Amino acid sequence: MVVLCVAGFFLYWTLVQSLRSEEQSILADKIAVLRQILRERPQDRNALEEEIEWESTARRQAVYYARLILRGRTIVESPDFRSLLPSNAVFPPAGSSEQPIGKITEFRTSQGTTFLLTAADVNGAPPNEKYRYEVVLDISNEQRLLTDYKGKLLFALALAAAISALLSTWLAHRGVRPIREITSAAQAITASALSERISTQSWPRELATLAAEFDRMLERLEDSFERLSRFSSNIAHELRTPISILMGETEVALGRSLTTEQYREVLASSLEEYQRLAHLIDSLLFLARAETVNLQIHKSDFAAQESISAVMEFYEPLAKESRRRATISQSDQQPAF
């Protein structure tokens, strides 16, 4: 709409400038013709009267009126010059004889007629004679043309603005429809339905990348949920063994009377399981911290033999339950099952 308004203003301004240029050319042409008559035929009054009295009245378009003045006295003037132009009309200062045209002023009568007024000095014969030539150009037709053009231009701009508003609203509604569809598809995805995808249909080129990235994000989330589920299952399995041992030993200790030494053995075995639980919790905390993006990893050398032994010790109860035996080979320091 802004572009349409700027274009309409430019077209109107161009038309105004074109009409003003044409009007100035007409006034300058009339001044040049009179100067040529006074220069070539200074004593030919008939030529002056034909140019001033008859030429102006014979024109249907670009009607003008003129008056030739010498020492404050009117020599020749167009018919109805005084009756058409009110006495309060003031002509601008006359342009010199070297100028094609002097200053131009606009005058509007009470009846709505618009005139352009200009004056020019014209050298006559003898050379010391200087005439004042006043020209009045009726531009009422041009004003009516501009008014009519302005009205039609405003109507065209209003109509174009309305059409543009309706069309842009429809296009915007049509353009955001894929976004609403993506939103609806995303709302249907829940934690229990992470296998759903939104890029199963052909999206516009502008949204295809977004849909693909959204699906890749869903794949990462689904993978994270699966790993979390497996991790929870592993945690439950790891916690079940020491807790089962603790419960069994406690039930045995409560079910019969034991000596002090036997109670000490039960407590020592329980303390060992507690240490396993504490070590397991520390490992879980380590894994949780490892998932943190901002975690800084500090690398250092470590004793592989001790670490392998700790792993073997950790899995020793499971090996006993499954009736397996794990040993460490001294040749390559790798566990053999």
C-alpha cells in the first residue's frame, strides 16, 4: 500500500510538472514572438494587434490574454483583458530583455478561474524605448484535469489498497496453513508416541528443513528415552542383588538366636553390601554428571590392573549366581571368562 501511494504521488507530481513546463513554454513563446515583431517590424501596428488582440481570442486551448504597455500607457491589449482579470491581480516584476521569461505567479479569481501571470521587458524602436509586456494564461482546464486525475487516482489507490489487503490476507492465511499443520502434528506427539514423525508429507520448501530438523530431534528424544528406560532397568537389576542379600541375611539373623561373633559376621556382610550400594550410587552420579554438556573431562593415567580388579570384584556376585568364574590373565591383563 505504501508503494502504491508513493507511485501514485509520483505520477501526480510528474503530471503537474509536465503541465507547468508546457505552460511556461507557452508564455515564453508568446514573449519571444512579440519581441521578434518589435525587433523586425517596430512600426507595424497591425502585426501587434494581430498577435495580441486576435491570436489570443482565436485559441480554444491554452487561452491567453496580453497587454503591451509603454511609459505606463496601454498600447494594445486583448479583448476582455480588464473584465476577466480583477484589479487586485498583481503581476510579478518584469523579466529583463535577456531572459526568455521572468517570474510567474498564480492567481485565482472568486469564480474559480485560475491564471498564470508574468511580465517581460521588450525593447522597441527607437532603442531607448522599453515596453512592458504582460501575459495572462488561463489554466482552468489544466486545473480541472488535475482535479479529475487526483480524484481518479485516489479512487484507484483506495481500490488497489482494498484488493491488496484482501489478497494479502488470503495469501498470509494460505501461507501459514502448513505451520498450523506442523503444530497439530507436533501436538499429537507425546512421551508414549515418540515414534510419530511430521515429515511424512510434502511440505513447502521453506518448511521442509524445519520439519526434517524436528524429526531428527524426535529421533534423538526417542533414543534418549530408550536409553533411559534401559538404564532404569539396569539400575533396578544392580540394586536388587545387594538389597536381596541384605534382606536375606537380616531375616536369617532375626529368625534365630546368634552368638556375638555370628552377629558381627552378619553386620560385616551387611557393611560390605552397603559399600557396594554406595559405590553403585557414586557410579550413577558419575554417569549423570557425564550427561552434562558443560562437564569438563580431565584426563590422567591410571592403574589398569586395579581398575580391572575392581570391575571383577563388582561382577563377582553375579558370576556366583550364574555359576560362572571370572579370572584375570596375567599375560595380557585382560579378563578371561
